[in-house]
Amino acid sequence: MEEDRRVDPDDPEVPANVRATVLQHWQPGDSLWRCPRLGGRKSWFSTERKIVIEWWLFDVKGNLIDIYWMKP
């Protein structure tokens, strides 16, 4: 699985709806992080799990402002 990493809110990999919400809260010094996580199984009988990307927004002091994610 990929590692967490800092991204620019204007990066094309940030989904448009996440970008729009992040930019409503964005202040100078804030940082947005792309955080891949294992999601739930597809069904009770499946062992396969999808990767869900969470987007974490931190303020300049490192405090978490909000978390956004896209449903698989």
C-alpha cells in the first residue's frame, strides 16, 4: 500500500469535490495529506478489500481540521 504524503490542494489527483471543500477552509500554512487506507470488504464472502483514499487537512500548528474521503 502507498504511504501517506503531503499534496497541494490544486493537484489533479485531488477530487474536485474534496478540493472545493478544502479550499473553503484553507488558510496560509495549512497542509493537505493523501492517506490510503484499507476499506471494508466487498461482501461477507470476499477477502478482497479496496483501498480508500482519505484526505486529511491540518493547520499550521499540526492540528487536524477535517478529514474527507471518497466512497469506493
